[in-house]
Amino acid sequence: MDFQAGILRDGSPMESLEKQLICPICLEMFSKPVVILPCQHNLCRKCANDVFQAANPYWQSRGSMISGGRFRCPSCRHEVLLDRHGVYGLQRNLLVENIIDIYKQECSSRPLKKGEHPMCKEHEDERINIYCVTCEVPTCSMCKVFGAHKDCEVAPLQTVFQGQKTELNNCISMLVAGNDRIQTIISQLEDSCRSTEENSEAAKRELCARFDALAALLEEKKSELLQRIAREQGDKTGFVQGLICQYKEQLEKSSRLVETAIQAMEETGGAAFLMRGDVGDTALLSLPRIVEASKGGRLEKIEHGYESMDAFSVSLDHLAEAVCALDFSPAEEDEEYFDGEEEEVEQ
């Protein structure tokens, strides 16, 4: 504790010293024994025990089977960890205790000055020594006997003072314990927030991986079906191209027969017309063949609708419906309830 800094800042060294010896819990001077926390702040043992009991309601005694507990320093909020001995395991600050003893001895040896005790405004020579319970204000004995509080209910000032300080001390202990619980809840909520973010990122990665795998499967299936269509296209176009070649050959032969037949038709003499076969005209040597060719070819033909590719039509409606119906699995507590419905959907 920095006593010198307080003394230098204030004109009265004793008043500065007294401020340094005030417990932050009960707001009174430290009472024996004084315990020193790991953060080097001091507390009355009773105040430290009250804060510890409020923060650890299930801790019973030093003989309890519970291993220990924790609470936060009311001055700096540093977390103090205690073993199974509780606050009795903390080290006593003998230096502060000795300073308090010296301070009290010094105060008791000093004569009481008139200005050190509050005086009544109505009766300047009377000290305020009682408390008006009805008006809830401190007053003097003369005000009770002759003054404004003669019909009011009064109580000893010290009794009311001690009662209110005890109540304030209890409230402070409850507030400190409540702050510890709130800090614990805040820490839990922060951990929950971090866990939620981490789990969300993991779920996103898993979902993307599943959809990527599904997209790869669809792409692979699309390539397979496209190859089948290409093979069918090659087979059909190859067959048609073969027919085209055959029909072209037949057309060429038929054109030559037409040309030969026209030349034969130009002959005016019967003998000459009939003798064309004797001069080496091989075309007219086969007049039945010309007649047969004039009746049309006998080459293979394609069926009606041969070029159609309707057989390769794929319906993706059921897949689209399945994709639209995609959703996350129900929560764990609902799995048993939905087991039957899930089996039906899978089937």
C-alpha cells in the first residue's frame, strides 16, 4: 500500500493514513486479522469470507470435501483461487495490523475537538447523538425533547449506524458475488459465441464439400450420357453416309444408261438400231437391265423417324424435386420422433 503518496496529497497525515486503512467491503478500518490477496490488496478476513461464501454457496467449511473455490478481488477484479482452507489459507498482513494498532492508539490519545463531531443546526451546542426513525434523519437530544422531533420515534445513533453499515456490508457482498456470477455468465456466453462461429464454419465447409461431390457426380454422369449420344450419332450418320454413297453410285450408273439410251434413240434405221449391240455397245446388250433400272433402285432405305434422338431424353424432374426438398437433418432430440418418416423418405 502506498501510504506516502496519500500523505503527500492530503494536508492531514492521519486522515490520509485512515483512508489507506479502509476495507473496500465494509468501508470501515480493517479489523483483525487482515488477509492479503495475491494481487496485494487487503481485506478483513470476515469480509473476504463473506465474499467467498457468496461466490461459492456450496462451500461449507474447512473440513468440507470440496477442494476449494474462487472469487474476485473487489478492488481490481483479479481472480483469487483458494484451496480447501478457504480464506483461512490466505496470508495475514501483520504490517497493516500493526499500523492499525498504532493509528488507534494515536487517535485515542488525541483530545476530541469540537469540529470533529457533527453539531445540531438548531442547537449549536448539542452534538447529533440520536436518530429519528420517523423522519429518517440524525438529530440531537434537544430536538427530541423540545424541538421538531418530540413526537417522533428515535433510536440510538450508534445502533442505527451499525445496523445500516451491516446492511450495506451485506449488500456489497451480494453485489460482489453477483458481479462474479455475471462475469462467469459473460465468459460462458463468449465461449458459446466462439463455439457457434467455429461450428458454423465447419458446417459450411462440410456442406460445400457435399455439394461439390454431388456436382462432380452430376458432371461425370452428364459426360457419360453425352458420350452415348455421340456414339449413337456416329452410328446413324455413318449408316446414312454409306447409303448416300450407294445411291450416288446408282445415280451415276443410271445417268450413263440414260445417255446411252438417248443415243440409241437417235438412230433412225431399224437395222442400225438393232445392230448397235454388234458394234460393241455393251449397254444395249442388256436391254432388260435398262428396263429394270428404269423401274427404280432396290437399295436399302431408312425408316421414318430414323434421325430422331428422342430415346436419349432424360427427365430430371424428380432430381429437381429432390434438390428442392434438401434440408438439414432434425436435431438430436427429435431423431427418435422422425425415425419412421425418415425411413419412408429414404425408401
